[in-house]
Amino acid sequence: MQSIQANGYSIHFNESGYEAIHEILIERNYSSLFILVDENTNEFCLSKFLPQLVTEIPIEIIEIEAGEGMKNISSCVEIWSILSDLGADRKSVLINLGGGVITDLGGFIASTFKRGIDFINVPTTLLGMVDASIGGKNGVDLGVLKNQVGLIAIPQLLLIDTSFLESLPQTQMRSGLAEMLKHGLIFDKNYWNQFLDLENLNFDDLDTLVYRSVEIKNEIVMQDPTEKGIRKALNFGHTLGHAIESHFLERATPLLHGEAIAIGMILESYISKEQNKLSHIEYDEIKKVLLAIFGKQTFTLEDINSIQNLLIHDKKNEYGKVQFTLIDSIGTILLNQSASNELIFNSFSDYES
């Protein structure tokens, strides 16, 4: 597959990506190379990745526990200290091999260590490939509040190797699928329609679907790298979705990112419909498709109140007002929209009906 040019870096696919990494390691003449992994990518992905890494640069592996709970400042301090103890300098490079937590965290660590060292993203989850690793957003959570501290910094390159997905659990595949569905809903109705018959999709279709999803996100980001305008389209489902994810983060079984975003997309589609933007027919289609894939979550009144309170911390808010990206129809978005607390509450009632 042809590489995609992003803002200041390239996105490479499968075998060509390893050639690109080899070239950049020679070109940049790094003093040392660090690979950040979690316990899962250390077990399932590192043994596949290392033999493809043709270099004489000294390599050190840094492993952390898996999970969203590691995406915090404490993890940054620990990894900054490890880098320092292992002699990392301004000419070192960090390769982030893992899902969205690893690429978000690793990009932030690299961009701030010694005022910035180079990094390369190699996402190993579907969510990481189609969303988290693209666009230069790096950062950490603040307690249960998602992505409150961070910056925009671009990698030297991004390698998407879909063979890593062969060992990915179905729950994680489904989590990534939510962002792909979102790309269709906000940008490309034909792409959305490809997912209406999931039973007939197979792994051979996945490369093409992933490629198109990357194209969509990159095209939006290229127009608005710092999220002053059209990039806000990517927030569809995320205003309520992030609040839901944050609310369940400390539960015994927290929701995965995509699971929370899928709920958020149903709720925000309902708000779109009730504000006479989205048609009843398209709303029913969106709700039916998402519920068929992700099932239904139960919310108590206490849950809903807590989620509504978390909305005030959403990083997209402006002048104290909660900002929504809504949809006018499948493939068409509306930015900087608002919704009353009553309408938000009603969206939960309709979701559970």
C-alpha cells in the first residue's frame, strides 16, 4: 500500500514501514534506541518487531504494565528516570510499540525529555492504528479525567503493520472498530455503509478498511493540525464518550475506549436528531448498527449524574460551555454545538429504551 503523507511525517504500511525505519535510523545517526512496550506487546509483538529492526545502534527495552491506568504523570516520571539512568541523550530515539496508551504516553515522554527527542510510533492495536497514533496528539490522564495534560508533537514516522492484529483479542478489535465507524459517520457515508454487513467482512478486507480510516483522519488533521476548526469533527461521540469512559475507569471492569465512544455516538446522534439535525431514519440506523456490535450498557441515575458532572472537565469546553460535535446526516458534521442537561439526560433514557 502506498505511504500517506501527513503533516511533517509519513505513514507507512506493512513491509515498506520497516524499510523506512531502517533508512531513518541511518539518516539520523542516533546514539541509542529505546523501545517502549507494555506487558502485552512485549509478549506478542516485540519478537516479531525486533528481527525487522536492522541496526547496530544499542537497543534498550522499557516495559510498563498494560492498561489506561498507566497513562499518568507517575509513569512519565518513572520512564524519564529510566531514560536518564540508561544514558539517553538528545540524539536518542524512542520507538513506541503498542496501543493508544503506549503511543500517547511515549510521544509525550519523548517530546518532553531533554526538551524533546525523536520518536517513532508503531501501533499494534486497531484503535492505535486508525486513531491514537495519528495526528500528533500526545499526553496523559489526570486522575480519571482523560487526556488533560499533553501537547501536539509529530513522530519521525508512523508504521502500521496490520499483522500485529492477528494476536489482538476481539474486544480490542471491537474497540478500534468504533473509531472506524466514527470516520464513516463524520466524513464518508460510503465508508460507513461498508460496515453494515460485518458478517461478510474478512481479515483480507481489513487492510483496505484500515487504510481508508487512516486517510480520513489524516485528511482532517492536515486541514487543522491544532484543532481550531474542522479537526473538532473527530470529537463526535467523544464529549459524552470520554465522560462515560472516565466514570467507569475505576470500576472492576472498566469500559474500553471504543465501547464508551460507541455509546457516546448513539447519545450524540440522539441529541442531533432531537435538535432537528439528523433524520429519524438515520438515527435509527446508527443506533441499530452500534448496539448490534457493542451491546447495551446499563446506567443508573447515579451514573448519569456523575457523567454529566464530568462533562464540565472536558478539554474541548470553551468559556465554561460544553461543546459537542453533532451530525447533520451520515457523513456531514456540525461543530461547536450545545445541548441542555435535560436533552443529555433524555439521550440516556432513549439509549436504554
